[in-house]
Amino acid sequence: MNDVKEYIPETEPAVGQHSTAKKATRIALKPAIVIFMTMLAVIICLSASVIILALKVGNVPEAPSGEKTEELYEPSEEAFVPVVNNRVYDFYDKDDVIIFNDPVYGQVWVPAFDNVPKHTYDYSGLALENGRYTYSENGKVISRTGIDVSYHQGNIDWDLVAADGIDFAMLRVGYRGYESGSINADENFHSYIQGALDAGLDVGVYFFSQALNSGEAIEEANFVLEQIQGYDISMPVVFDWEVLEDETARSHTAAPHTVTECAAAFCDTIADRGYTPMFYGNKKFAIMKMDVSKMNGIDFWYAEYKNGHNAPEYPYDFRMWQYASDGRVNGITGDVDMDICFYGYGAAEDPVNDD
């Protein structure tokens, strides 16, 4: 014990020198503590993440109300397989498309409609003789020959017309001005219809429309109903809305849904009064300017002019076909539109293409 010496500092610290040393020691310890605590927090967070991940992979937590949660929480085990398109596409054949000639694009086609009924005519029974078509079934002619006229035909000798094999006439009642929008009567309508009826022809009428909404179309239909009151109308009453090339026409920018709406409103008004409604148009009009699926149940008067003997190209149901604008009929000076009717309207009603 005697060898153990007591430590005696060589000098005593000056006043205040001891407290300064303690402070320096505390300051030196602070960074170490902060670093240690930060590292500890990081370790704890990483450990918690690993534990949570392990729980998700290995154990599916129970869903509320006992619902199964496998589809929500289990990772997909389906391997990614790149899709290779090796399908052999089937293109439309001639029966599945509608083809027409466009002045800008030439021959164009549109997909066939699957919600518009096709016609059932057998065109092997269609014959052309002396510029007029007839249609036969089982060796018997069942079609009827007609004309359509307006004041442009001038004076007509209806007895000569009837004697020339004409069965019916479609007469223009009037028209709506394509610029003014006013409704006008055909100046020859009343003399035409009386003359045709007196000659024993079946008679129908048409109105040249430029309606831009259903209200105008109904106005046109009511005008027609007033004009035909008291006459024996055995053929259809027709809505004739045509596209005009004149850019000043009020209907120049009319949309297809507008035309369809007008046609339906006109035809419904006519049908409500007990007449047979019909709408008129060519192939391009029916395909491009109307939604003909909305007109199912309303008869169609189809226009397609022919040079020589060719069947009409429109694949869907129609009851009348306007096949020429340069026909010749006794009792009429100059050209006249020629029509064939595949359906027996009026008292002689005998449907040819009725389901």
C-alpha cells in the first residue's frame, strides 16, 4: 500500500477553468448521441418494414365481416405472356358491304347494316321490255307500273296515260322553298289528281321537303293532309327530302339525325290519319344521310336510274323503285319518271314482299 501514491495535480485549475472543461465534454458528446439515435431510428423503421412485408406475403389478414380477401391481397402468380396477333381476318364479301360511286373518292363502300331487313326479291323475275320493268314470281307478273309527276310535266291527258299501261301515279302535292322555307302547293296538283282518278289510276302523293326539325315536318304533313282531303288515296303518302347541291339551300348543312327525325315525324303524322306513309331516296341518301334503322316499318321508295337491264343495287327492303327519269308515256309531252311497285297497295292489296 505504501507503494500507491496519491495523485496530486501539479497545479490547481484557475477559477472557472474546471466548469469550462465539463461544458466542453458535454458539447463533444451531443453529436455522438444524435448520430446514435438517428441510426437507431433507421434500424427500427427497416425492421418494421421487413416484418410488415413478411406478414403480407406469408399471411393474409382477415377481412372485415369475415369476407375473403385473397383476391385483394394475394400477389398474382400469373406469368406475363406477350400477346402475338396471329389471327387471320375475314374480310367482307360483296353481300356484306354496300358499294356506291362518289364523285370525289370514286367507288367507296360502307359496312352492311345488321339491323335493317333485307329485301326478298328474286331478281331472276325482273324483266325489262320497251323501257319498262316488270317483276314476276312463279311465271306471273305481280308488279305494277307507275309514273311520278309534278307541274313540270305540263298538261297531261290521263286517259291516254291509263291506256298506255300505267297502273298508278305519284303526284307532287307541294314543296317547301329551299331558300325561303315557305310551303307551296304544286299548281297542277288538284287537276292532276282529279284527272288521274277519273282515268281509273291508283293515286299516291309526295311532298318535297326541306324541313329542318320535327315541327316543320309535321307542318308539311298537315299541309298534305289538307290538300288530299276528299280524294281516294290508295297509294302511299311520301316524304321526299333531297340533298341539294346549292349551298344557299336552307338544308345544306342538315345532319343525318335531323333528316331522320323529320322523316319519322312526317310519316307518323300521316299514319295517324290512316294513310300509308313512305319515304323516298337513292342509295347514297339512304346510307349516308339517314338512319334507316330508325325507319323500320315505314315503306321505302327507292330511286336508282338504269341504263339497260340491271337489278337495283340497294340490298334492303323497299316497296317501289324509281328506275328512270327519261321515260316516255302517251299523254305526257317529254320525259317522265318511271316506277315499278312490288306491293299491291289499296283495295288490291296483295303483299309481294311482306313478312
